[in-house]
Amino acid sequence: MLLDLFKTMIKGFLLDLPTPLNINFWYGLGSMLGLVYCIQIISGLILSWFYHVGSEGGFMSVVWIMQDIYGGWLIRFTHSSGVSIFLFLMYLHIMRGLMYGSFKKVGVWVSGVCILLLSMGAAFLGYVLPWGSMSYWGMTVVTSMLSAVPMIGGFLVETVWGGSSASVDTLVRFFSFHYILSLVVMVLVVIHLVMLHEEGSSNPLGLMGSSEKVVFHGLMSYKDVLGFMGVFILYWIAVFVAPYMLLDPANFLEVDFLVTPTHIKPEWYFLFVYCILRSTPNKLGGVILMVLAIVMLVFLSGGSSAGVVRYIGGVYWKWLMVMFVSSFYILTVLGGCVVEAPFEMLGILMSIIYFMLFIVMLAYKYITDLVGVNIVV
């Protein structure tokens, strides 16, 4: 009976899902993200069997996994590289949603932004676990930003650290929060999918009628299969061809509490918000802008179907999207540069441009919805 119920759910939830006829390969990013997430959960579970926090941290535990556990290097590289693949696909997924007006579906869009925030949080917590030099000092810099919160800043920092300074106790807490956040993401993914199936998928032309939809399996599922092949190619390159390409050399050194790395920088997927943070002279202001750089996506949610059809097909909206994505890319590049001229000034300039472009996009969207006429060219 349970097996029949499961088959019925799979059939209605996936195989016979009404899907817009004109969706393209960009709509397969969600399925690709699901595959990568499953790989992350499985590889992370296996790593948790062997990873342990000793009296001096988790650095030697990672070395032991890499050198002494059969296939440990494979699992570790799969998990560490999977984070970059996951967030790379996540950014593409959101950019596709911006381009094609997926933000009209409020529940789907807001849950997606929440998934992004928690995924970035889980990625940050996981980055600390190897307890290398860059992991420790990066964690210290980021968590110390909580002290900028008025009145309770000091309390928050000590609560996160588990004491007056970051130590092994901090690592234990981060390990716990890492897998807890990963499970919370799983719940949000289920909510995201349920809302997506309730509200229906968007499409490049914004068409909403049932007459323009077909069943998913057969006519559309092959696109997901091709996407899965692309994911496996990315894993092959990241694990077997260039496993150290995205790893910071400073993280191959065990943490030294007395020596700070010359140039502290986070992983590439945090560089755009890191650039915004360090480009803001005020500490609290930097923290607010850093969070706002992602949370502001929620403000785009909603809007009429007719309005979405109008502006996603317009040249102006496409150019706004090109400039917004370009500013994101430039911020990422600048975030990895040393804080000196001309990169410091460029970081400030691009941070302003990033937020200004979003304000223009937001105004353009709401004006189009309110006016109710075609204002795009």
C-alpha cells in the first residue's frame, strides 16, 4: 500500500507534472541543483563518520581522511568541490529566475531566496571545519562582525565563539550547525518544490494557460538528463582533473593563533558580498549591506502575470539584467583582489552600481505592473 502511494506521488509529482511547452535548458538548473544536493548530503554523511574534533581542532582529522581512509580523498574532494558546483548552479538558477520573471510566484521565489541564504550559511560553516589557517582567520573576521550589532553585539560574538575568543569549542558548534542547516535546507527544498507544483513553473514568454503545457516525462525530462551529464562532467573536472584549483593554499597550513595570513579572503562564492562589506567604511553599515545584497531579492517578489509578460520580453529589462549580472561578476573579481589602489576604489564604485541597478530594476518592475501598459521596447 505504501509502495503504491509512493508510486502515485512520483507519478503526479514528477512524471505527469504539467510543464510549459516552451521551457528551455535553463529550467533544468533546479533538477541539477537537486542532484548536487543529494550528492552533498551523502558525501557529507560519510565524512561525518570519520571527521572528529580533537583537542587541537579538526585539521589532523582531515589529513587522516585524505591519507589513511580508503577512498577518503575522493569523498572529501567530492564534498568540497560540490559546494562550489552547488552555489554556481544556484546563482545561475536565480539569474534565470530574474531574466524570465519567476519572482512573480511569491512563495516559490521567497523560499528560493531562503534556500540561498541557508546554503551560504552551511557553506561557510563547512569551510571552517578543516581548521586551516584561512578557515580560522576567515571565521574570526566574519563572526567578529556580529559585534557591530547595537547593545547585544558582544553577547552574540561570545555565544557563537563559546568563549571570549574563537577556539576548538567554536569548531564543535560550527560542526553541529553545519549539518543542522543542511537538514533545514532539505525542508525548505521540499516546501519550494510543493509551492512550485502548486503555482506552476514559469517560462520564457510568461505564458500561463494550461493549453500551452505538456506532461514533464518524455517531452521535457530528457533536458534534465543532459543537465545531469553536465553536472557529472563538472564533478569529474573538480575531483579528478583540478581538485586544488579552488582551494586556498593558506588552508593547507594548520591554524596558527599567532600568525594572521597576509591576505584574508573567503571562497569565491562569497567574494561579491565580501567586496561590499570591505568597501563600506562603517562596520554595522557593511554588515547590513552585505545581508541586503541577497535579501533584497525578496523585494522583487509578486506582480501581475500580464506585467511579467511585458517586461521580460523587453530590451530594457534584458539590458538591466546584463548589467546587474556583470556587476555581480566584477564584485566577485574585486573581492579576491588585495585592498589597495585601484581595487579599493573600484570596489566602492561597483558596490554602489550593484545596489543602484537593483533599485532601477525594482522601480521598473513596479511601474510596469502599476501602469498596466507596455512600456518596454
